[in-house]
Amino acid sequence: MSGNPVFNERRFTTIANSVPSNEVMTIEGALQKASILFGALLVGMLVMFGAYAGLDASTPGAGMALAGVAATIGGIGAFILVIGLVFVRPKGTPTFAMTAYVGLEILFLSGFTYIMELAYPGIALQAGLVTAGITGSMTMLYTSRVIRVGPRFNMVMAALVSTVMFVYVGQFLLYLIGGVTIPFIHGSGLIGIGFSAIIVAIASFTLLSDFYFIEMGAKQGFPKHMEWWAAFGLLMSVVWIYIEVLRLISKLRD
């Protein structure tokens, strides 16, 4: 069990065994493929960010409007795609669907980041650096074994992430039904900032569970194609961290 739905033990094993392979996954291979996904995401975001800015320069307001549409389409599309991948349990590793996910995240993150950048100049760079720092720190904590990760740790992380998702889904439904928002947690007061800080911490420690599952997959000799599935899981965790860091910084600067 893990906080990241992609690294559910039963699902991970089922997908690994669905298409046998003579080659086995390695930690290095998973990290290399994760670098490819991260690189594609970053380049795509920069291209879209430049397109929004160029459109705003020629037609004020048009770039922001397009960013809003892109963020909406990308966010909803990525959510639906992840739900499908997680619960359908595809045969083998669906690289095409993962490519589509990266494309949708490019739309969502570029649009969301552009809107936040207009409201809080410099926040995109700040959030990017903090996210990179968190990812590097979690990697060092795991490799140095400062924090011991095992089944009990993963169960705790799964419970924490499930609680956060319950709050988020509940907030979304309340807003759809009656336009109601949960008080304080979205504000820039002490409670709102504290809530975002806790969510950033939970999202960050989810990376440790991700690293554990990748290491276990390599030790158990899972097929080579599972490196892409592992990279996909890492990308999801880092995207979540980035979004929550953006929200936290915006509250601190509000």
C-alpha cells in the first residue's frame, strides 16, 4: 500500500505480470525514464507559457483567457485519465496513455502557473526551485536510509493521502452543489497556511514510498516495461508537490 495510487502493491504486481519480459527493470532505468517525462513536461510548459505571454502582448487578456481554458481542460482530462489507468489495470504499461497524461499536464500546469504568475510575479520560479529542492532532499533521505521506509510507513502514507483526497473531493462536491467552501483552509490566514504546509509535507513524503516501490520492483525482477510505470508514478507525485507549493507560496505572499 502506498500514498501514490500508481504504486498500489497489488496493481503494480498485476500489471508487471501481465506482459512477461526477458529484461528486468532497474532503479537507474526508472529514473532515466522519469527524467524523460520531466523534461518533456518542462519543455512543454515553457512553450505554452511563452504562447500565453505572446498572445497577451498582442491582445491583452487573451493569453490569460487561453491559460484558463487550458488549465481546465488539462486538469479534468488528466484526472479522468489517471482514474482510468489506476482502476482499469491495463495489460502491460500503457505508454500512449502516459504520453497523453504528460500532454494534459502541460496544458494544466502551464495555464495554472501562468495565471498564478500574473497574480504573484516570480512565483513560478520560486515554486520550481522549492519543488526541485524537496525532490532532491527526499532522494537523499531515502538513499541515506535516514528514514526507514517499509509496509508500516506506506500504510500511514496511504491513510494520510486518502484523508487529503477525501477533503479535496468533499470540497469539490460542496462547491458544485451549493457553492460552499470549507472555511479557513483556502484562506491566507494562519490556518490556511498551516493546512497547505501540512499538505506539502504529506506530498513530499509520498516520494519516499515511490522510491521504495521502485526499489522493490527492481529487486523482485519485474519486467523492463515497468520502468515507465514507475516513472509515471514519480511524475504524479512531483506534480502534486509543485501544485501544493504554488498554493502555499501564494498564501504566504497574499
